[in-house]
Amino acid sequence: MEEQIKEKSEELDPASQSLLDALNLSFRILKGIMVILVILFLSSGIFTVEQNEEAMVLRFGKIQGSMVDRILKPGLHWTWPYPFSEVIKIQAGQEHTLLIKDFWYYEKEGQAAKKAPDTLNPEEDGYCLTGDANIIHTQWQVRYLIIDSYQYFTQAKDPQELLQSILCQCIVQVTAGFSAHDALRNQVDIVRNRVKEMTQEHVEKLNLGIEIQGLAISQVAAPRQVQDAFQDVIRAKNERDKKVEAANNYKQQVLNKAMGEQAEILAKAKNYALQTEKEAESDAGYFEKLVLLYTENPDLFMQMHYQENIPKLTEQIRELFLFGNQGKNREMRIHINQNPDLHRIKAPKED
């Protein structure tokens, strides 16, 4: 076409030639602009997947790639720009938090400091029924990870909303199996663990690609209208528990003391028995030796034994009188001094 324009331009006058040259320049500029637009359009398909993210590409509404490569990892990627393709990014590498307030009473701004209403309003106030037909209020907080981005995107239109519905269903079902006192105080951890286990089971059955990391009961309370009565019951039970604990501690102290005394008495008795047994064995051995000596020479034994034991027997005697066996019908008069101080005066020795 340009050659035809050139051939015709040679036949035209200068004015027409200038017009053709301007048109030719305009075509060149338009081509350049179209090339730039195509380059810009194609470059708009470049996208970045950040850390803690995973991405999938939809082309005409269909996820591209096989089971191995359909999930795009962090880095730089390219696909056909919109409207041919659409990039879906999912926060798969970080922990997500969901707060459940469906079972908490309605609070207006600044209402906490005011007196609670006389009755519960079912249209505004959330609540949960317990197994003993009482009402409690709870707030829950669940932490979860997206472990399969493909399932998370394809199995539900709004996975977080579905997770909230599952969690609420499990809370209602589990709470109905406990009394109000247990759900509020005694078995809070058991209630929480059962709700967590049941929620994870439902999530796995639905293949939501979610794993529950933790579940906490952020707040738990009795109805505001009977809060004072619940507190009185709790205080009374706390007081009872303290007294029972004090009684058990005293009981344990008495038992420990008695066991200690028992062990001490048994130890002393055992030591005394061993000592007595050893003394008896020693005495028996001593008397056996004496019997042997007596058997060998009775007269010599009696004389030696007499000389050995008389000094021992007379150690504590203050005055000793010895009389020979000579003479008969002898009269002996022994003057015993009644003054105890004179006992300390020794008689002078005879030369």
C-alpha cells in the first residue's frame, strides 16, 4: 500500500504530496503506539507472589496447571492479562484468626458501665444452652492455617464463613453436654478441647484445606441478670474448697508427724533390740568362759573370782568391817557416826 502511495505521490502536486507525507507519518506513529500498547498489555500479566502466599491462575474461569504445578510459589510469574486470565492469591503461609461472638450478649457503646437490662433479648443477645437448661455467654477465638490452597479455593465460596458456621455448630453441640457450672468453671478446658476436635473432624470431612492450630475461649460469663447469684455460688464453693484444702493439709501434716514419730520409735526399738541382743551374746560368751574355767579348777576359780569382784563390790561402801572367823561367842559393838560431815574425815593410818 505504501508503494502504491509512493507511486501516486510522484504524480501529485506539491500540496497533495505534503498531505500524503503527513498521513504516512501518522500511520507510522499509530503503529508505534499499537506496539507499545501490546507490550504494556503483555507486561501487565507479570505478577509477584509474596512470601507467605500461594497463587493460582484462572484462564477463562479454569485453574491452569496440573496437580504438581498449579500452585505458584513465592516469586515472579507471568500469565495472560485480564480478561483472559485472573490471578488468585491465598495467604497460605501465615496463621489466620477468627473471632466468634455469636454467643455473646449485645453491648452498646458505653453500656458496660451501666446496669444490665432486666431481661435477655433473643433478637440481639447471643447465648448458648447448657445441659442443665441454663444459659451462658461465650466468646471464642480460633487460629488456623491454610494447608491446601487448592481445596481452600475450590471447596467453598467463602471458607472462613463456612468455618465459622461449623465452629458455632460444634460449640452448641458440646456445650449442651455440660452443666452451666462445669462449662463456666470446672471443665472449661475439656469443653474447649472437645469443640476443637469436633471442628477439625468436620473440616477434614469437607476437605477445606484448613488445619486448626488453636482454640481459645476468650470470654465466658453467666447471664448478666443473674451474675451476682452465680458469683455468690462461686465464692461459696471457693470458700469450701479452701477449707477442704486446709483440712487436707492439716491431715497430711498430722500423718507426716505421726509417721515420723513411728519411724523414730521403731528405729529406737530396733537399736535397743540389737544392743540387748549383742549384750546378751556377750554375757553368754563370758559365762561360757567362766563355766569352762570353773570346770577345770573350781577352787582356783572361786578364789580368783572372789579377789576380782570384792573390790568392785566395795567401791561404793563408805565403811568396811572385816572380821576373822577365830573365836566364838564374840560380842561386837560398832559405833556408827551420825554426823555426815565426819564421814569425809579419814582416820589416821597406823604406823
